[in-house]
Amino acid sequence: MSAAETLDPESWPAARAEAHRMLDDVLDHIAGLRGQPVWQEPPASVRAAFREPLPRAGADLAELRSVFNERIAPYSSGNAHPGFMGWVQGGGALAGVIGEMLAAGLNSNLGGRDHMPLQVEQQVLAWTREMFGFPEDSSGLFVTGTSQANFLAVLVARTRAFGRGVRALGLAGQAAPLTAYASRAAHGCIAKAMDMAGIGSDQLRLVAADEAHRIDLEALKAAIAADRRKGFRPFLIVGNAGTVDVGAIDDLDALADIAGAEELHFHVDGAFGALGVLAPSVAPRLKGLERADSVAFDWHKWGQVPYDAGFLLVRDRGLHLDAFAAEAPYLRRARSGLAGGDFWPCDYGPDLSRGFRALKTWFTLKAYGAEALGGVIERTCALARELQARVASEPELELLAPVPLNIVCFRYRGPDPDRLNGDIVEALHAEGRVAPSLTRIDGQVAIRAAFVNHRTQSCDVEALVSSVLAAGRDLIQRQAA
Ligand SMILES: Cc1ncc(COP(=O)(O)O)c(C=O)c1O
């Protein structure tokens, strides 16, 4: 068969040279991030270039390179940029980028079978257990992100409540409706997980939180008792290790006690905060995490691994298997050979075909080490405290929430503050120096700056403050004129 009949290059030397140029482009892009805007709006002509009909004939890699460099890279979402502070997103680091490239070259399918990429995933699983103080035989796997990991955890907890048979019977045959509990500060993906699990988002009881945005333990106990009296079947408590809006950490030890006493599954949503175990100043506040029945978190946030790299860790491997393992003749396991192996991730989640997310994570952990990643976590929390102090020192600014971790919610004081602060953030995005996002705290629109990216520095905090002040003054002046 000639090269022309396969999709391999006609000329490997030419393809190699082109690929090397593109690797250089990637390195230039990352090295030059600070000199670029965080975000810029793609012009209409650029958007239009991606509305072409299905290409019937192929194009040169050189042409694709220039399209990527001119029409995609300059208009990406900007989370790798040091000025990006929106939505709790990670910046990624070079070792993971290289790992992702190598993984794509291998093109392994990590659904199962006997090959080294699965040993790499198990290595990361073992490190994860070690980080969180989980037992040796606990199980886990990579998924897209914490939304997916939380969903799988709800399914694990459902199986714990009703046994493996629930997978065939569904919930229709169950006498009592299931109810789950999380604080009202919980991420929306928990309600969505309840919805997707067929339990219903209304069966997630959003329990009151205190001033520090931590779940109110007495209100939780009362909610569980009230549901039991009414004939519901409580099955799950979801604790927060870093709430999405302010980074609050629930009293995980107390939640583990309550879950134990009530015989409920105790899951922790630690999307970004769980990796705080790597930071000496944060780790003590995560006490109780080691007692969770399952933990969801993202390597792609504070772990600095390029997207996507979510993870679910489950204490009870048997329960985890009960929730997902299914036999099929075409997936028969062999005693030896390629169809052997004792870790088939398709037994632990819904995906059969899975990419090699583990490699970029392994590269990141090996290249930088857990201590350096913990150092990034410490530094990003310090940046949040810096911003908190700057907000306090500017009479035009007002802090709207406590700053327990790496997130600061504040606003510019002025008339119609909800609209004004929304307009300020839009102006900042258009300007492209820093990119915070918006949320609501106690009903008020807040500018939310989440420090996650290892590249962010004090000068970016200063740029955020000066940009918010300038935009606020400008908008008020223009309103007056
Ligand atoms: C606390 C929390 N839970 C869940 C999620 C969802 O995670 P992902 O975006 O990886 O699905 C986030 C995202 O920021 C989060 O902060």
C-alpha cells in the first residue's frame, strides 16, 4: 500500500519539519502569553471562516498551521494567560502540554486491556490515594471534569442505597424517594447530577450556609430528620471542599460524623479545593476529606494540568464496580495477552473509549513535583489576600464575601451596582488585560476573581484593581454626561 492510500504523510521529512514548526508555535504561544491580550473578540471574518462546507479534498499541514495561528490561537478563551481570573480555571503548564502531545501520538484507548498507559493511570490513582489518605484498595479514574465525577458519585451512592439491582430496576420500584443534601453554596452540577441520575434535582436539599458560606450542620441534621419523618430516604451528603463562589470549605470532619451516624454516603466536591491537601496552610482545613466515601476533583484547575483532567476517587472498590461494571461478550477478559489486565476503567464509569488523560497528569506531577504544585496553591491564596487588602484600601471598592482560599468577590460602589459591575467586567474583557467573571453574593452582583493560574502575579492583582477603578469611574462619568 502506498503512503497515498493511507493517511500517513507522503513525505515524513516534510511532515516532521512542519510539525516541528508547530511545536515551536506552541512554545512561542506559551512563552509569550503575557504580551498577548487575555481575550479578544473574534472578528466576523474569522468566525465566518469556520462556516465552510465539509472539505472534500485535503489541505496542507502548512495551510492548517497558518489558520490555527491566525484564526484560532489569538481568539482562545485565555485561561492560560496570567491575567485570567474568571470561573476557577487552570492555566496548564508545559510538562502537561508535552504529555498531551505524546498521548495523542500513542492514541491509546484506556477503556481496558493490558498495556502500560493503564499502569500510568493506576500510578496517578495511587498518588491520589496517598494525597487524600485513602486506603490502598480504593478505586478511581479520570473523567472529563468534576461535573462528570460528581454525577458518577451520585450513581455510586444510589447503588449503595439500593444495591446493584437498582441498575436493572431503576428507581420506579423503590418505595421511598431518595434525598441528598448539600449546602446552598454547592455547585449547580450536583443538582444536575441528581436530575441525570433520575432522582430529580428537587430531591437535592440545599441546606442553609453560615456567614462563612459553610454548611449549617444543625440545619443539615434537621433536614435529614424532617425528610425521614416524611417518608423520604436520605442517601447522600455532598460536602464542599472549596465552594464555587467563594472557596468555602465545609466542616468535612463533622459531615463525615453525620454521614456515619445517619448511614449516608459522604461525597466531597473538591473540584479545585481538594488539591489544597498539597499546600501546608490549606491542608489542615481539609481535615475529614480522608474520611469521605468519594471525592471529585480536577487536575485541570489547581493541579495545572491542561484540560481536561477530572478525577473521581471512591473508597469502596466493590461498590464502585457494582455501580458500573457490566459484562459483554466482546469485552471478555483473558488470563493473559492484550485482553488481560486487572484494571479495566470501563468497569468504573460509563466510558468504554477513553483517552490517555493520565499521561499529561503524570508528566505534570513528575516534572514539577507535589511540593511545587502546593507552592502554586499557596501563592494563589496569597494573591487573593493581596486583592482583599487592596479592595479594603480603596473607598470605591467593597468586599462582598469572606476570602478563605483563592477567590475574591467584590464590587465597585456606585448607582445601580448590579448593572454597573456587569458593565465593568464586560469592559475589562474587551480591554483584554485581566479577565475576572461575575457571580451573585446574597443577591448582589459581584466581580469574582479566582486565582488558579501559576502564572498570575501581584502585578496582575494591581492591574485588576486599577482596571476596575478606571472602568467604574469612566462608566459613571459617561452615565452622568
Ligand atoms: C465547586 C465546583 N464543583 C464543580 C465544578 C465543575 O467542575 P468542571 O468544570 O470540571 O466540570 C466546579 C467548577 O468550577 C466547581 O468550582
